[in-house]
Amino acid sequence: MTRMTPFSNPLLLGFDSMEKTLERIAKSGDGYPPYNIERIRAEEGRGETLRITLAVAGFSCEDLDVTTEENQLVIRGRQGEEGEREYLHRGIAARQFQRIFVLAEGMRVICADLKNGLLSIDLDRPEPERLVQKINISVKD
């Protein structure tokens, strides 16, 4: 039996990679680190602005890596070994993470700031130019 998905509609052409990306994201159910996504009020002449804030307490700037890879924002965190420490109780995990956000076409990262254990990444999407292209029709008789 063939599995039907919203992307199997014959009017949606070329969305195969998006479907695979959505499936991969759905399978990664790890909730660490927790994050917020908020919409920032648009300034005059600017498009939509978003802010992603991740709770990364215990990570320094050197422990974090923020990159864009194709249409994805990838945030990685890895804490270095702390040497010779003897814990009587260890309730704060020093674990590595990777959080991936799929970006829409045209989204770009403006800046990333680390303050008080919160990593904030601002993104915007400039208003696209309206492009109308006339397609010539050739007649073949």
C-alpha cells in the first residue's frame, strides 16, 4: 500500500526534500536544550523578524557553534572536560547537543548573542521582490 502524504499532491512539484526534512525533524524528539521562538515587531521597511532563544546555562561562547547549512540553522553545544573534579552529587548535566531549525527560503541570521545563560539568535526575511516572468508559447503545427 502506498503511503499518502500532503506532498504527494500532483500540484506540489519539487517538495520531496522538504518532506524528508520534516520526517527527520519529527523523529528527533529530544527537548534539550529548551528554546523559545518569538516574533519581533517589524520596523518600517523591514520584513518579519524572529528571535530564537535557547537556555544554554553552563555553556560559554567557546562551547557553542552556530552555523547555517543550506536551509538549516544548526546550533551545537559541547562542554570541555573540567579536569580533576570530585562530585558528591552531579545534578547539572554537561551534555552536548545539536538543535536544527529549518529555515524558509530567504531567511537570514542577523546576529547571535549569549547573555545570562541564554543564547539569542535573530533572523529576518526581507520582503521578496515581486517577480512576474512572461513565458513565451511556441506554436508547432
